[in-house]
Amino acid sequence: MKLMRAPNLIIGQHWINVLAAAGIACELHNRYLNGALGDIPADQCAPELWLVDDRDEAVARRLIDAASRGPAAGAPGWQCRQCGEKLEAQFTVCWQCGTARDPLDG
């Protein structure tokens, strides 16, 4: 099921990563169509997120909406459970070891 279009490939891949971290299977379509822009209409070249399971739609939309807004002002940082690195709230993956932030980390 097509969930939505992404404004660009980088944001589309970020949204895929956000959903994957939450256990939601999603595919990014139209990764390479930007080069065909002009020969193909722009609205058909945009990256698209497609859900593997339609039942994930409501949760996926909420997660992408939250990811688009970023962390709330003054949100606390978190500490990686794998390596102990301290990170700012906007990071969802530890830059030191690559471990995804646990939703319970604070």
C-alpha cells in the first residue's frame, strides 16, 4: 500500500529508517527516477513509501509526523545502552556504535 510521497530521497530514506526502528516494514520506491525528471512528470518521480502491511498505516503516519516535527524544545538527551555514548534528543541512532535508540531511553 502506498503510504505517501517524500519531498526528496534523503527524507524518504530517513522516514524508512524511522519506521524500521519501530518494526514497521516499508519500501522506498522511485529511488532512481529523479534522473528522468523532464521526460517523466515530476509528480511521478518523487520517492514513495510503500507499506508491506496495510495494518501499519495509522502508526506509520504518526511516526512520520513526529519525525518531521523533530524533538520537542528542551527534550532530554539519551544514553546509548550499547556503548554508553551520550546523545542529544534529535538523534535516533548512536553515532558511536550505530545502535538504534530504544523508545524507553531518556
